[in-house]
Amino acid sequence: MALYAAAMTGKGIGAIATVQIFGDDVQRVLAEIFKPVGSKPAEFKTGKIPLGSIVDRDKTIDQVTIGCEGPQNLAIHCHGNPLVVEMIMELLRNHGAELISAEEFLRTTLAAQGSLNAIAIEAKLAQLNAKTLTGTKILANQIDGGLTKWLENAKTAPLDRIAAKAEQILADSGAAELIISGCKIVLAGPPNSGKSTLLNRLAGRQKAIVTDIEGTTRDWVSAQCQIGPLSVMLIDTAGLDEKLTASSGATTEKTAQEMTARILTEAELILLVLDNSKSADQLNRMPLGKIAAKKVLTALNKADLLAKFDAAQLPNSLSNAVEISAKSGAGIENLKKAILQIAGVSEITTKTAVAFTPRQQDLLKQLTTVKSKQQTASIISELLNGSLGV
């Protein structure tokens, strides 16, 4: 077996960093580069945590502890300076280790265990990039429960029930993906409708400039926040105005409109912010076709002012509306609940069975049209024991 090494912690400066090594030669290499404290030789055994120094010939690189996760899997816990990590990695390379990413390392070590099925390995890999604790728990549940448990039970289930449940899992998976990987919400609407004030309110801090001058935001501003189980990237955009989009010349306003249009295509959800103190005429200059295919929640802002907006004039695609005041905070909790509802995550729990890789989703789609028990068994076997996907 080859020898592999990976930096398992982030690239920034921290108190402690971890470099992990795996392979048949791991103990030999550690014996060559690790000098234990005291006169006794180091024991690289599970449960032991030797203290000493990593040395390159006569040069000490850093004082470290060694974590023994198995006879072929050892971890060097060093100081978190990136230069120290780089020197240790280079030393390991000089001793025959192949340097790989943390994800590749985890994939290699998990696959070598032989006791985990493909879904379990994929879940542990996906946990490396989960944005929320809830997302991590959803992934953990797929190992012994969730998707794995359903597949085991599906081996003897009627074909129609298998197809129906596969469709349900696929539907739930889209919402669960937002919890696992994060959700991008774009604030759109006419100029001066209060998008920047709403972004600041949801983010809990001042991120965008707020004035009474129309069109203040010509560039996009982003902020990270938590809404229920969702890790949300909020993006405030220039006010949508179809006349500016159609204008000739490379004006600042037209460029801002084009940038907004591009950002809208990347959104999982669009929060359309309208001014409740103005008439529905504000919709006339908005290019609503750009958001027609998206999930849209309408926020009727400035509810603290005299209402002039007739919500009955909203088209059906925008009829999911919540009255709020971004300035005072009124209605914001109702807005958050509506966001979770439209995003589809309200009914997702940590116990929900979901498919979280393209490999799993492709195979589940095949289960929605199975014609025989033999075909079902083959697809289930591929899901549980097939080649890995991420």
C-alpha cells in the first residue's frame, strides 16, 4: 500500500494543525522523523499519545503529539502556523509519502476499512463540507438510518411502493441539499424598496449602505446569516428597472442591471422586496420574466407607513406575500418562516432519508421506473456497494 499524507485542518493560522499519514510504511517513517521526549522509544499504538519533536536530520521543525488512530493511520498534531505544516508535509514527501487533499485522504482511509458501504463513505466525505450542524446530522443519519435503512427494507418491498418512496426521497433531497450546502437568497425589487435595510435586518448587522436616494445600490452586497436550519448567503442587488436594462450605452446603471440579472440566475430563492407605501405601478418597470422560473417570496416592505399597495394586483407567481417593516423589524419572524416554507425545508428533519450525491440521485431516479425485482436488487446493490461518488 502506498503512503499518503494530508493536511487535515484549514490553510489559515490556528493554534493547532493536524497532518495525517496512512499506509503500510507509516510507523517506519514516523520512527525516522519523530524524536520522543525522554529516552524510551515511542509507541505508536491506539490510546497512546507520544510527545516529542518532528526532526529533519538534526533540525527540529516543531514539537508535536502523535495521535494513533490505527496501526496504519497516525496523526501529527503540530502548531497551527502554515509554514510549520508546509515543512512537515515536505518532509513526509521526501520520505516517500504522496501528498493528497483532506477529502482524498478520508476517502482512501474509509475505503481501506472495508466495513463501510458506499453511502456511509459518501456521508462521511460530505460532512467535511456541510455548512450547518443540522446538515451534518442529516448526513450522519444516512449511514445507519435514512437512505441506507430504506434501501435495506426496499429489497422486499412491492415495486410501486419502491417507486413512490424513491420519488419522495428525491423531492426531499433538493430541500435537504440547501440545509447541507447552504442557500443563496437574492433580494430583488424596484429601487428604494428597502432591500438594503432588509439585508441588514436579516444579517443582524450593517452590511449595506441605506439612504433615501433611489438607486443607491449599484453593485451587489452580500452577508451570511442563519435562518432556521439554513446557512444563508444574502445578496442585495441593484433595483430592478426594465427601462435601465433596455437603455443604450454602457452606463453604470445598465451594467448594474445586467449584473443583477446574472446573480438572479444563481439564486435558490428570490426575495422580491416591494414598497407597501406605493402603488402596484412599481411592478410595471420590473422585468418579471427574469424571475418567473424561480422560487419567489414577496416581501411587502414599509408596513409601518400608510399602505397604498393592492396585493390583489400581484400575479399568481408572486402571490406568496408577507407584510414587513425592515426598519422596525415587524413581520420579520413571519418572513423567516415563509422563507423556510418556500425553500421546502420546514418538513425536513435529521431523520429524513435523502440522496446527497449525483451518483445516488441518478440511481434513485432509476428506481422510480423499475420493472422487476431483479432490476431493483441490482440498483440497490449499486447504491450500497458501487463505486464512490461525491
